[in-house]
Amino acid sequence: MKLLKVTKCLNWLSAQNPTMSSTPTLFLFFRRGIPLICVTLSLTAILIHPPSAGWALIVAVALLAEVGTTFYAGAPYVAKRRAITRWDGYWLMFLRPFFRFINLEDRWLRSFCAWNNRRVSKTFKTKRVGKAIVLLPHCVQLVGCQALVVENISSCFGCGQCVVDAAAQAAMNYNWDMRVSPRSRTAYSEARKFRPDIIIAVACPDRLVKGLLKLPEVPSYAIPLDLPHGMCVNTAFDFQRLSQAMNELAETRAAAKIQPLKISCR
């Protein structure tokens, strides 16, 4: 009965705020809320049962220190990013079955990505990085297109029927390092070989989370895919968001001298 009430409450909050999944609100509600509730219970235990004050105080201080990591920003966040990301990942995975059960798993994952993005943005907006890589999934390419964009994004035909066209144009105009990968494992390999200062990754929420937790040492900005036709088929994403992230987080580079091939598609 209590679980049903919690589910109804979360669904009501999502209905009142449709953008909740694109903000860190949902993740932070539990990430900070649960430890703070436990702190309150520990302090209450001290008042109710003074002999337990020692252990209760230790627990309360430890939980406050744990919540304190969620407020790290700038240099402290970068220095401890690996540990912070992994610890946030434990919270994500611990509560994931619950959100899957109440049919809010996608919102939970997107909220985690939004929380990651907020921290990365705060850290690098004032000091942009010099070496960034953009990772795109192969499923953003129109089904049936013969352009070999996995081998080279500049191979895009420029027909404008999928978002790869805009991405290829931007890669040429602003000299972005951009890869289109058929598998998430290939994307991780590309990122490790490139050794970037930051990764701008586009993928479905599940793959984004997997990447964030597999490469905690590299700051990453995660952009979830839209799935108008289902998983892995003619997917799309907000290109303006990608462009904004690159402009705000990465240093401007000289334009590339090559231009994408233009072929009319019929």
C-alpha cells in the first residue's frame, strides 16, 4: 500500500513537471534525501536513547560527509571525480530496480545524466577544455543510407534527412573531433585512444549511464537520444544542445579545410 502511494506521488510529480526527467531533481531528491532522513533519525535516536549517542553521532557525521560530496564543484570535483561518479553510480544502480518496477526507469536514468551534466557544466564553463571528442551512435543515421559515416563523418551525403547532416556540417565548420560508433564498446575504445579532456556523448540513457560509470576518470556531458521509432532505428537528438555544450565547454578551433560531400538523395 505504501509503495503504491509512493508510485502515485512520483507519477504526480512527473505529470506536474514534465521536464523532471531532463533535470537532476528526481535523482537529487533520493541521492540527498535518503541520507538526510537517516541523519534526522540518528539525531532523534540520541534524544530518545542517550546511551546510543556515540554510535548515532558517528553515523550522522558520516552521512553528512557523504551528502557533502554532492556539493563539490570546480577543482575539488575534478580531483575526486572518479570516486564521486562511482559513488553516485552506486545510488543509481541501488534504486534502479525500484524505478523499473514503478515504470519510471527511463526518467531515473535521464535525471542522473542531467545531474552529471550540471556538475560538468559548472566545472568547465569558466575554463573551457582544449581537447574534446563528440561520440554519436550509428542509429542516428537514416536506415538505408549508404554513407560510410562510421568510417568518417565527412562521408555524409548532406541530404538533411537525419541529424547526421547537421553534425557533419558542424564537425567541418568548427573542426570538431567527432566519431560515429556502431556499438557502445567501440565508442569507449575510441574515447580511451583519443585521451580527451571531455567527452560529449549522445546515446540512449542506458548506454550513457554505462559510459559514465565505465569512464569515470574522463568528464563527460551526456545527451540522451529521442526514440520516435523505437530503439536503435532512426533515432534523433537535440543538435542545438550538442552545439551549445561544445561552445560552452570546449575551446573554439580553426575551421577544417575540407568540406562534406554533397550528393542529392532520392
